[in-house]
Amino acid sequence: MASNPLESKSQAWSALFSEPMSELVQRYTASVGFDQRLWQADIAGSLAHAEMLAAQKIISTDDHASIVRGMAQIKADIETGRFEWKLELEDVHLNIEARLTQLVGDAGKRLHTGRSRNDQVATDVRLWLRGEIDNLAPLLVAMQQALVAVADKNTDTILPGYTHMQVAQPVSFAHHLLAYVEMFARDAERLADVRKRVNVLPLGAAALAGTSYPLDRERVAKTLGFEGVCQNSLDAVSDRDFAIEFSSFAAITMMHISRLSEEIVLWMSQNFGFIDLADRYCTGSSIMPQKRNPDVAELARGKSGRVIGHLMALLTLMKGQPLTYNKDNQEDKEPLFDTVDTVRDTLRIMAEMVAGIIVKPEAMERAALKGYATATDLADYLVKKGLPFRDAHESVAHAVKHAIAQGLDLSALPLATLQNFNANITDDVFEVLSLRGSLNARNVLGGTAPAQVRAQIEKLKARLAG
Ligand code: ARG
């Protein structure tokens, strides 16, 4: 067997080094503990590179065949857990390359022709992330579908809409849930947009300046399904915008999930009692026997913190780096990996939990009746009778003040009392003052009227199915 310069890291670089790396430095600089999750992308990238090297006659077809054979063996070994990852070989790239050379000799040593780990790692992360993006996209759809399904049953379920956390105007529960569908739809668009910029090939940039071998970068891009080729070799090896953009997408998505979680927590509290969650999404207390806590929603809210933190970590990681590759970049992986894992798991569990929300319409409606939620409707009613809006607003303020003093809802005041505040009021006012009347009146595109919301639901169902 030919000697393998990658047998251990102390020899990996070159004869230039006269002593092995200290153990502490080895541990400090190694990434194999976490970047081994890139192994499939690493092998795919290497195979595409080798195929192109052979097509360009930079390596022989025999060498290419040996590389293919060796990689098949490595793949099988990793899949069955037999692959021996070595810390002294630093990262996933050197581990696989060293093993390849062990298996197929000199052909393995030729694989790295015209390539550097700098363009290799950038390629691997992009390939891996593209796959994860493709896994996440359907989860965002499922999240929206879960919300639409609950909305579908609740276009006539009334709950108070809030501003400043004060009862403002009645809305339907469906309308409220569809607000989140809009947010997740934008997240899905953002994700699709990020994918375009992730899906560009750095390989061929080599260490930083390009390479003197006649590589066919377009061919490699095509093999790997990349839509384009990085146009500047320096940028190719040093850019991590694609990871930062993905993290921004993730941070915004988690922020949306966190807002929904916060509402779920509030709605489930005894003070609201708007919804209940199935037992399988709740936990008990070790001391208070009566407790059922919405831990999943709380954790989802909490986990938004780490994803937002990872975005900050990546921005900070990049901001001081001169061109081109710096070892700092190795630090991009753990935040990125954890971001993907957290968003994936959170979307899955939230979609499931939302689908199983138990709605308590009476409690919602009772709450909507409490805060003079139809006062605006009375003002609009007076405007339609010819009053300028500001005057109508003033009359209604007096009526509300009186109603508060009586401890009554506006709709419970006798007609004669209401007429004291404005003589134009007639007994058609009571329909206007009802929660349902208020809802039906908001029959404008994007409004909460059941007719509008049902139309939105049909549109969304069609879009999400397609
Ligand atoms: N493990 C390294 C990383 O994650 C691979 C690239 C190393 N390149 C280098 N020139 N040291 O970024």
C-alpha cells in the first residue's frame, strides 16, 4: 500500500512541520465532531469533482473508477456506523479523503487536484443546506394547512380582537389564525428566495484564486444541481451570506412561532380559557396537582431565542473577516446546524399541536362582550346617519361612559337612553351593536366578515394544495 500523507494530521500538511500538533490544539481546531453531518454532501461534491477531472483528462478514467469504488465503500461504512472518524484528521473532508486513499491508493491522492478545502467546505455546506431547505419547505406548508383547517371550523367563532392588549373589536377566531397563515406564507417565500442564493457552486475557486487546471465548473454545477457558479473565486471561498440569509429566514419564522406560542399560552390560561390543548402537549407540575402547563408552546417561544442568537453569532462571525477564507468560518456550522434542527422540530410539533387545538367559543364570546368592542360600530352607524365621524366618536364616548357607570354593555342600554346621546339612533341599532353584526359589517377585502374569511380560506386551500 502506498504511503498515505493523511494518515495523521501532523503529517497532513507537509514536511514543513517538524513537530506534531499539541493535543489541546488538535481538539480546539477539530470540527469532525460536528461537521461529519456533511458527509453525504462531501462525497457527492467529491464524486462530481472527480467525474469532471476525468472528463477533462486531468485524472485517468481508471483513477476515477477507483474513486467511485472507494467512495461507495466509505458511504456504506458511514451508513452502517463502521466508519472510524478520527479527531486527528480534523474534519469531515480530511477524514473521508484519508480513508479513500487508504482504500484505493494513489487515485485517492489525486482527488484533491484543482481543489482546496476552502471551496470544498463552502460547496458542502451549500449542498447540505439546500437539502435541508427542501425538507423545511413542506413543513411550512403543513403549518399553514393546520391553521387553515382550524380556521375553516371557526369562521363564526367570535373572539375579542386586541390592540394594546385591550379589547378592541370583535374578530373571528378564523380571521385571527389566518393572520399567522400570512406570516408563514411570507416565511415560505423568503425560504424559496434564500434557496436561489444558496444554490450556487463555489468549487473551482480552489484555495482563493482559482486554479491552473482546466476545470469545467459548469459541468460540476450541473452534476450537483447548482443553478449557477460563483463568479469570483475570492468571494466563493469567503462568502457566508447564504448561511446568514437562511438564519434570517429562520429567526423571522421562529419569531412568528413565538408570537403564536405566546397567544396559545395566554388563551389556555384560566384568565382567558379560550382554548385547551390535548394532554399529550401538556405537562404537569411535580408540586401542584391541578396544573396542566403548555410547555410545548413555552419552549417554542424560548427556542426562538437561540435561533435569533445564532443569526447574531453568524453576523458577528463574519463582520471582522478580511478576504478570503479564515478559520473563523469553521464556526458557522454549529449555529447553522442547530438553527436547522430547531426550526424543523419546532415547525413539526407546532403544526401538530395547532391542528389539535380545542376551541371554547363561549369563553371567547363572553370575553368579546366585555370591552365595549362594538363602540366603533355605533360610531360608524351614526356616520351613516349623516354625522361627521369625529362628532359620532364623541357621542359614542359619552354613551360608553354611561354604560360603564351602569355596568352594562352598549347593546343592553334601552333605546331611549341611547337616543339621549344622539337623536338619530333608531331600533336598528341593536343589530349593529351585536358582535355578529359587527363581524358581518367588516365585509371588505381582508376584513373579518365570515364571507370574506371563507373566501380567503378557499383561496388558501387551493394554494396550499398546489
Ligand atoms: N473544517 C474547515 C471549515 O469548516 C474546512 C476548511 C479548512 N480550510 C483551511 N484552509 N483550513 O471551515
